[in-house]
Amino acid sequence: MTSSSSPSQDTKRLAHAYPEGLRADALMEEDVAWSHEIDGERDGDQFDRSERAALRRVVGLSTELEDVTEVEYRQLRLERVVLVGVWTTGTAQDAENSLAELAALAETAGALVLDGVIQRRDKPDAATYIGSGKAAELRDIVLETGADTVICDGELSPGQLIQLEDVVKVKVIDRTALILDIFAQHAKSREGKAQVALAQMQYMLPRLRGWGQSLSRQMGGGRGGLATRGPGETKIETDRRRIREKMAKMRREIADMKTGREVKRQERRRNKVPSVAIAGYTNAGKSSLLNRLTGAGVLVENALFATLDPTVRRAETPSGRLYTLADTVGFVRHLPHHLVEAFRSTMEEVGDSDLILHVVDGSHPNPEEQLAAVREVIRDVGATDVPEIVVINKADAADPLVLQRLLRVEKRSIAVSARTGRGIAELLARIDDELPRPAVEVVALVPYTHGKLVARAHAEGEVLSEEHTAEGTLLKVRVHEELAADLAPYTPVSA
């Protein structure tokens, strides 16, 4: 072992480095006694006395907005996922398209997709969804890629979730849980948050798990003295009871919110204002079309389920007729029935409308599947009798052959581009033709002292012609029966 230098050697070194008068001070002052040549390599860079005493900022602990956003983004991107699907029907291309959509959903939720696999089976395995052997292979893929989550392209039963997690040793979620997570991230309004929370609780209720002491029973209740009436409910049963109570409370709150929307809807009906609902697949461009038609300023983003909260805006046809345009939540293949039930009150806008603008993404590889998926949900909410116009959006980016095929198959369709404005004028004219028209045609000479009737005719009816005469305003209008009765006293004798 190498011994340290002796005090006499240190004294000689100081004597050589400093004049006679500074030797004692140098021996007393530790900072001066430090030599860069000898101690530098051992101690590294040193701070001055003022620097050592100063406050130093620790990087990464700031609560400034950009730092917080950066941390949240890093946490969001921590999910590294492997996708797995079971191909039971259709072609291989259909199965790959379904898995590609699952990958888009996962990326929207904030995950990083590492790999995706498909298994051909007649039906999903009852135990592990893909079978025990394939589950072991999936475990190898998870280890190889370093994934921490497996997402299955289907709705798994509680038993399948547990057993597949036991094999792959990482978290397993299904398509339903993924969509619910996206909805929870994007819901902004009070009603939207309540609907998502209700759907999440409906999904989680049969999937609650407990382990260890959480499965122990509480002591029996009643008046039997020192808890002698046997075991009470388990912890998991207590959790289920509480969730049911919360779900009942949430349903009451959603019903109260529904009342407010119903009052507005009845007011529109009373004023005979036609309504148009925009429905379609998620990311088909519904919000972009609403902005183009009304200038609503709704959020537009190239992401799945970017907007969840319904937006109703006032619009006017080229002939001057007023109507309302409602943007609804986007649909997707295999939309979880929990969400259909929770958002049923919001989707009533589709069922109560006079016309549906069914928006489909013309640039999608398989737009026919999108049309079928949306029509299935429209059928679930009881809106099959409402007239429909198929609006093929993103025509500027679509394959011309696909556009021709859709226009040929869908007889009531029109190709538009919400981004460039192509076809918007034709769409407005089509809406004007399709909206229900007032049933009664009236000719009335309204005195100038009754200007309110003229205003009502413009607001509630369709003015075919208008002429200002010496006696009053000569109107030829199509109106509903109530307004026709009010105009009847002013019908000219010649008419």
C-alpha cells in the first residue's frame, strides 16, 4: 500500500511554492494550500468559496408550464405496446386493417407501438384469447421488444385478461379499455366526462380483482353480540357495491343534463327549425365540415376521437331557410356497447334530426367498412328512418377510382373536400332540397302594422316571393299550419 506524504514533505513543498511571509498563512488556509498540479487529478474541478455557498438550480424540478407539459408527455409515451389480434372472418387484408386501426387508437392514447401479430382461428380461445402455445410465443415477443403492455383487438372476458397476463407477465388490456381511455383523455364538458365515467365503471364492474388481504371478509353484522353471525361481505363485494352506487348517481346526473338538452330541442321544434346531424367514422372530417359550413371554430385535429362533445350551430340554406347543424361523436368499428349506452343521450341528436349527413373518409383504404360500422350504430339508436346523404370527404386526397366506386354504389352521395371547399356549394344545395318543407302554401297581403307576421314567415317558413305594395307586404310563402292560420285573415280576395 502506498503511504501518504509526510508533514515535512508538505512543508518543503509549501516553502518552494510561497514566499517566506506567506508560509504560516498557507498552512492555516486550506483553500490556498490546495495545489492544482498535485490535487487536481484527485479532486476534479472545484468551486470557489462563493460558488459553493450560492444557490444552484436543480434541473427538472421546475413547475413552469413547458416543463410540466414535457414531463406529462414523457409519462404518456412510457407505454410500449405489442398488438395482438384474432382473425376469425373476412380476408387477411381485413384483419390487417383492423390491427392498423388498433395501432392508430394506441398512438392516439399515447402509446408507442412496437409490434403487432395476428392469429388465424375459428374463434378466440376461451382461456387465453389466442391459446396457450401462442400466448407463450407472445411472451417471447414481449421480452424481445421490451414492451410493457399487450393490447388485444377485441373485448376480453375477465378470465381471459387474468390468464393471458399470467402467461405474458405484463399488463394486458383490450380494445374496449383502450377506447375508454381515449374518451377519458378527450372529454372536456361536464356531460362528456360523466358519460365516460359511467362507461368506465360499467366496464370495470365485472373485472374488479382482489388479492391477499383484500379478499378477506368483514366481520358479520347484526345484533348478535360480538360479531357471531358469521362472515360478512368481502372487500371486492364492498367495492362492487360502491361502484353500483356511483353508477346510479351518475345516471341521475346524466338524466338531469339530458333534460336541458331536451328543452332546447323542443324549442327548436316549436319554432319549426329543421335539424341536420353530422354523423360518421372517427377522423372522417366531421368537425372540419361543420367549420366549413357554419364557421363554428370547433377543434380540428388529425386524431381519432379528437372531439367528443356535441356542437350545435345555426346555419342557413342558399334559399334563406334556417336550420341547425349538429356535430356528433365519431364512431368506430366494434364501438363498445358501454359507450353506446353512455352516449345514447348525446346520440339522440341523430335520431331526432330531419336529415343525416353521413361523412366518410374518401382517402381511407376501405371506406365501405366505415359506412357499415356507422350504420350499425345509427340502427342501434333508432335513426334508420331519417333521410341520409353520404358525404365523401377528403376528395382532394382520395383515389379517383374509389370516389367513382362510392358515388356509383351510394345513390344519395356527394364528394366534397372540407379543406379546399370543393363540392361545398353543391352540398348546401342538396341540403336545401332534402330538408322538409312547410306543408301549406299561402298568399297574404300583410299590413305594415303587422310586421311581426312577416318576420315569422321568414324565420319559420319558406318565402317564395315578396313584394311591397301601398297596402302592405304581399307574401307568397310555404308555412306550417299554425302560421297559415295566422296569415289567413290577410289573404287577398283575388287569391
